Amino acid sequence: MSEFPTFEQAMQQMQGMLEKLPEMAPPMQMPPQQRADRATAVMVQNLDARFGTYLESCIHCGHCAEACHFFQVTGDPKYTPVHKLDLLRRTYRRESGPFRWLYRLFSQPITAEELADWKELAFDSCTMCGRCTLICPMGIDIAAMVHVVRESISAAGLAPPEIRAVEAEQATQDTVFGASPEKLKEVIGMLEQQAGIEIPLDREQAEMLVLTSGLDIMMNPRGLLATAKVLNHLGADWTLRSDGYESINFGAQVCDKEIHKDIARRRIDTAKKIGAKTLLLCECGHTYPALRWAEGIYQEPLPFEVIYISDYLGKQVQAGRLKLRRDGRSVTFHDPCKTGRVGGIFDQPRAVLEAMGDEVCETPDHKMTNFCCGGGGGGFLLNNLPLRSKVYQMKMQQFDATGADTVVTACGSCRLNFATAKMMLESERPIESLVELAADHLPDDEGWRRPG
Amino acid sequence: MSLLEFARGPAFQAAVAILVFGVFWRLLGVLTLRWGQRQTEPRASAAAGGVRTVFSRFWPRRGLSRNVRTGRFLGYLSHIGLALVVFGGVYHIETIHGVLGVAWPALPGSLISVAAVIALGAFLGLLGRRLMHPTVRFLSTWEDYFSWAVAVLPLVTGLLAGAGLGLDYATLLAIHILSAELLLIWLPFGKLFHGISFVPSRAFTGANYGRRGVKI
Ligand code: SF4
Ligand code: SF4
């Protein structure tokens, strides 16, 4: 696959585009009171029995700070996870809580100014990684509520412009980073020609609908190529569809429920249209909860299985269907938060690595307690490198501690963050993708089977 | 009516009534809010996850206990000490018997005194942590300090009454009972409510992650 730019080369090209994002954000002018009202309405709408119970239960012990990478690398109390929920708690107490009549006498409603201040706490310094949820003695799911804070800041038109730009693109174009259907076709043509592999597009019926991502299409076609190679090798009956190929769901990242549902619904409709029994998600962590655990779109369970690529590969290995060449390196695996801690997929990617004869050296904090890459939840789009770079440094130290030669992950966004970290810290250790490694380790002696 | 009679009679009845009403009001107020819809196919049992997390959170997760050891340790000491005093003291058991009709053997008085002293020491340690630990101080509001005082007062007055220090026994006892009643009255309103809400709070998270196949 050497004819394509490496991930790091592609990332450097993308950097220029990311820097222009703020200029592309649509203006969101409105009076301050309207911003506050919209945010309050979103909060109240979201405050259900679960969140209410959480907000009634915090004992201000501060333990959650010790789990959060942003606190860990700065020591600044303002990054304490539960503090990121202050506006939500105030709104809950004033609007939804059992003593709201009392709290209204002694507290002020949230303001647009406060929402603007909280942007940094909910977006720049929270990747919704869920690590703090592990440590809280009350079991409070802080990340789930940061989601609500983000949604309310977005509703107030105060989300970071970088994020709003991509969100607007997805809302109107159904894709991101300019990865149009034409571009997809162009990339597929290029891959088929250069790699001599068939990538089925727009088949009317298929057992499996595969979603790729704007990141892979525009930046890392190797990811798509690798997925195609493995699926063809396994003889999967699969297709990509130009009317539903984007797995990235910015609605889920920015926490705009309507866009989230709209994008998810479209993907679901495409899968149903072609009679798919499986919907396979490419390496982009947030796509898994965005679709697999998207509630309230259909009133019944989906008529197909939603499976993440690392889960799929691992299960193929475990079932003995996928055999890989063994070359026995020492690797460490970074679990993307959204598929690991929030998704429960831990053993499958490791099974793939072991099938390649790799020795998996775990980081000091791994699997459930693994630290976020530093730029999840759309964080890598933000111009807040000074803060993120401290997390990058910590992550790199954790990788160093393993003594492994290579870092492997199964998320394009995590990889993007590590590639940035690698450049900044002049690290030599390669950062690889699980599916690309698997494709590179397919047995030589077997030709690519044709799909279907 | 003497102060002691007041404390044992109308004040006690009022405190219990406020406690029961307040706890129900707060619990119902929260639990009757909307319940989130769940249509996605679970990967594992939500109920099992919920039950598991209610218990698993009594102990910090391995790998995450590094910087919270002091807080956790003081938390255990204060809570266990307080529980021994409240549920092991002979007079306390008699009081509970009077209200609920159930009783159990009491612990020796000397053990109760030791438990009370340990609990008090742990509470002082927790206060010190709240005042000195930058993060905890940053998070703290007047309510954290008030609730601390309300929880500690019965311990202090109980120890004083037990030792017969300061005032005459009847007055000391009345003050002790009144301070315990203040705790009962405040429990449903402030953060002491975590003694009840920790169950649904942990269960919600356990169930939500449990259905995703994650043991949290
Ligand atoms: S979800 Fe992650 S980033 Fe956000 S507050 Fe919790 S630990 Fe920090
Ligand atoms: S760990 Fe939990 S209870 Fe403690 S401050 Fe954080 S959210 Fe509150």
C-alpha cells in the first residue's frame, strides 16, 4: 500500500484545512437572553430521572478530578469533571428538582456569558471519555451530562466555531471534510486501479453495508482499502453505498440531537433498503455509540446488527475464519474510549494482534482505565493545542512505559491525535491502524476473493 | 415540659415526620422525571449491571485509587464509625425499636465510644481535606460545611453526654437528641441525602453501561 501517502503526510495536508475551519462557521447571532433561554430549554428537556438522581447525589469529594486527563496534566481545579456540570446542576435545581420553588428564591438563572465561559470546559477540556465515571463513589455518569451541557451550549450558538463549521457541513451535505459521493467514487476508482482490488459500490442488495468516513476518504484511503481487502478475503457479501457511506456523525460529537438522529436515520434507512443484516463501521470510535446506542430513532430494535470493525475482525479471528501472518512484534493497543470504556470492545482487537503473533504490552492504565487520546469528542478540531499537547505528552509517556515498538489503535481520530503528538514530541514510534495491519497480514498465498 | 421531654416527644416526632416526608418528596421528585427510552438491542443484562455497580462502587477500581486513598480511607472510617454508633448503641436501638418495632443486640458501650471517637477523627480529617485540598476546596459550598457540621454534632454531643462533661446529664442528653433530630430533618434536603440516593445513582450507571456489555 506504499503508493498512498502515509497517515502523517496526509495529516499535515489536513492541518491547513483545520486551521481554516473557524472562518467557515455559520454566524449564530442572537440576543444574550435568547441564548440563555435556548440553553435552559435544552437542559430541561434532557433532565430525566437518571440525570436528576446524579445531580442529587454528588458529595463534592473531588475524586473525579483524579481520573480526568485535563486535570491530571494541569492540576487546575477548574478542570474537575463535576465542575463542568455546574450550569446544568443550577438549571436542574431551579427548573426540575423537587425543591425548585426554594432554589428559585436563592439562585440566578444561567446567562449567555456563563455559557460562553463553559464552552472551554465542555468542549476544549472534556472529550467525554467517561473515565471520571469510573471513579465516582456515587457512580455519577459525568460524561453523559457533559453531553447535555455541550448540547445546550450548541443550542445557544456558542459551540466552538471549528465544530460549528463541520456540523453545518454535515447538516447540509450529510458528510464532512468535503467527502462528497463524487469524491468517494473517485477514491474508489483510484484504489481499484492502483491496488487491483474490487470495492463494491451501490449494489442493490447485500448482506453487509459498510460505512467509511470523511477522514478515510479525504485523508487516509488506506483505511478503506484495508477494509475492502479484509472483507473480500473473508468472502463477505458487502457494499458501500453512495447514498449512505459516511459513518461520522457530527450531531453526536457536538451533541446536536436532531442532526445526530437525522444522520443515523439515513444510514439505517440505507441498510434497510439493501436488506443488510450487518452494518459495519470503519475505524472511527464515536460512530459506534452514535449508531449502536442511538436511542429514540426507531421504536424497536434495529433489523440488523451494528458492528464496529475491531469487534468484527476479532470475532472473525476468534471463530477461526480470519488467519493472519505472524511476525511477532511488541505492540501496545490504545482502546478508543467510545469502543472500549463506553462500548465494551476490549478482547477482540487484542485477539487480532495476537493472531499476528504480536506481544501486547499494556500501558499502565489500559482497557477500562485507559486514558483518552486527548482529542476525542471532536477535540482534535479545536485550536487549543497548548492544553491538548500536555495530554499528548502524558499519553506518549504511557506508551514509552510499555516498551512496545508500535502503538496500534482502531480509531482514525485517536490516530490523528497521536500523529500530532508524534510530530510535536518527535517520537519515532509508529502509530498503526488495526484494520490496516490486519490487511497487511493476510496470507500471501490466497488471492482476493470477489465480493458477493 | 422539660427540654429532654421536648426532645424525646414532639421534637422527635416532628423530626421523623420531616425525614420520612422529605425523603419521599425528594425521591419521588427525581424518580418521577422522564425515564429515557431504550430501544437498542442490549449486549448484556442491564439489571445485572445495575445491581453489580451498586455494590462494586463500595471499593475503588484498581488502577484508579492512587490519588484518592486518603479521601476514601477517611470516608470508610467516618461512615463505618457512624454506622456502628447509630446501629450499635443500646439507646439508639431502643429508639429504633420504638419507631419500627425491630431490635437487635447492642454493642458494648466502650466499643461505641471508640467508634464515635474514630468517626469524629475521620470527620475532622475530611474537614481538613475540604479546607486544604485545592480541588475539594474549589468545589465546596456553604452546604458542604453545613452538612458536615450537622453530621458531626450528634457525635460530639453524644460523646459529651456519655462522658458527662460540661452540663448536667439531662441537658446534655437533650442537646444530643436535638442534634440528632437536626440531622434527621436535614438529611432529605442537603447532601446527606447521598446516603439514600447512592443506590439509584449507581444503579442507573451500572444498568446503562451493563446493557452495553461494560462492567463499570
Ligand atoms: S469525560 Fe473524560 S475528559 Fe470529560 S471530565 Fe470526565 S475524565 Fe475528563
Ligand atoms: S467523584 Fe462523584 S461525588 Fe465526587 S465530586 Fe466527582 S461527581 Fe461528585
